[in-house]
Amino acid sequence: MTTILENTADVPGGKPVLPEKPEETRGLSQGQIVRKRFFGHTGAVVSIFVLAAVLVLSISAIGLGPIPGWWKYGYTETPALMNGGHPTLQLFPFSLGEHPFGQDRVGRDMFAMTLRGAQISLFVMIVVGAIAALVGVLIGASAGFFRGKTEAILMRFTDMVIIIPALIAAAVVAQAAKGPVLLAIFLGLVSWTGMARLVRGDFLSLREREFVDAARLAGASNSRIIFKHILPNAVGVITVNTTLLMSAAILTETALSYVGLGIQAPDTSLGKLISDNQAAFSTRPWLFWWPGLFIVVICLTINFIGDGLRDAFDPRQKKLNVRRVKESPDRPDAQGVPALVNNAPSGPSSALTSGLYQNLDQPADGGEGNEETHR
């Protein structure tokens, strides 16, 4: 019998540590384990609350469609300039004032315009992520599962989409559409290529696994094997890559709007706000602070959520709790199992090789009696 010991350099003394016992996840389903790991990721949980706060603030303040807002100004209104357009926001004591984010050169309220830009950016992010994930998963899964001519055709089509200059094409669509809906749909239709390649690679690996062969022998159809057996095992790759696509979509929309080829007036976006006020950077820098801050916050929260999902779906990302290892009664040195490993010589090569494998079926010492036994 061979006992595999885990070698960790983080534990004081360089002593090997046995893997943790699965008491924490015993009796839990896969979904419950993923949720437990995700909500144990502090950055991801905080990012969810921050992103939700941005979404609720942007909708509740200025309204959305039939939903009325509580803020007194709309993003298209042009009240008279007050105090030279300076921000009236105060932290101590807290007060929004008349124009908390200031006013632009024509008097429009920057608070309302920034929240409207956040609405557009979040809308583009969600639409692009949904479309890119759907198209990428369908094409990548079909190519990776069926192989042969299907894979060749789908992958050559993917290569053709990759060479399309997405920014130029999106600019043409935005000029023709003059709205965020068609722009978001088009960005989603040209952003799925990376997802398709990743899903294809994952399906190529998973289709050769034993549980897929067992499903085939049981008479399962191809659609059942794809959606019931392979796709749930690839959900980690899909989820993480979707969050990255959503973050990239915000930056793409911001870049298009910054150069004047994205969202068109009378609507606005965070990138368009920066572009419209770039001439006033030296005199009224607050016109850049707030749209830029919202862009950074949205992108960072999406990336942190993706990082938490990666740690939740990939068990290899689980971090070692050194304090728990030191205080655990199941430490190897407490049981006397790795006595031979602890006395091994130190050095770069021994640190990598010691503590990995220990054969308990063979005697620990090399005396004469052992030699006679082997003979």
C-alpha cells in the first residue's frame, strides 16, 4: 500500500502534510460545494454587493423605462449652472447637495448622466456575456464532441470571425443603429470565439472520460451525453470565461464611445462622458473622475467575481490553511507516519522529492533481516 503525502513549503519546518479530511463537504451536492467555496471568497462576495449597489443606484436614482427615479434631474435636462459647475457632494456631514457630481459646460447634471452611463455599460455587459456564452458554448461543444467534418467547418468559421476587425465593425453598426441594443448584440456576436475554443478543448478531453463511455453503453443519445454529462463538468470554464467577456465588453464599449463611434446622442455612456469632456480635463477634472471611477469599479467587481468562481469550480485552487494544519490532531508528525521523511536531508532536490511517496509495505530500515526477506 502506498500513502501519498503532500509536500508543502508553507508549513514551518517543511514537514509534509496529509490532505484534509472531507468532513466539511461530506453529504453536500456539487452545487452546494461550489456555493460554499464561492461564498468563502471574500473578494467575490464583496464584489457582488458592490456591483448590486451600482445597479440598484443607477436604476432607482434616475429610473428605467416605466420605473420612476428619486433624483430630481434627468440626464437630458439642462438646469442653470450653479457654483461654476463644481460638485456639491459632502462626506462629513454627508450631503448630496444640488449637483453631487457637478455639472458639465451646458449645465447637465453629472450625477444623472453618470448613472445613465452605468446603466448602458451594465446593459451592454449582460447582453454581450449572454450572447457570447450561448454561441460559444454551442459551437465549441459541437466541434469538440462530434469531431471530424463538423469540427473542421466550425473551427474554420471561428477563424474567419476572429480576423474580423471587431472595433471597426462595431463602429459601423453603432453609427447605423444609434442605440445600445444593436451595438450590444453585435459585440456579442463577435466576442464568442475565445469561448468556443476553450469549450472545444474541454469537450475534447471530457468526451474520452469513463463516464461518457458508460453513458454510451447505457444507450444515451448524443444530446443527453452533451447536456447531462459533459456540459455540467465544463461549467467552470464557461462561467469564468463569461465573466471575462463581460468585463472586456465594458472596456470595448468605452473605447468605442471614447472615440465617438459608440453610443450616440441623446443617449450617453461612461466612455462618451469622458470623450465629451476631454477638453475640460485641466479646468474641471471632476467630469472625468466619476465616469472613470464607475468604469474601474464595474470592471474590478466582475474580475473578482470571476476569480471567486474559478476558485469555487476548480478544487485545485483551494488554499492551504497553515493554522489549521498546525493545530490539527491529524498532522503526520503527531501520528509518527512520516518520521523517515522528516529526517531526510534538506536541499532543493530533496525538498521536491521528499514526502511524496512512502511505501508502507516494505520495511523502513535496511538491515540484514530485511535483505534476507527480499531474497
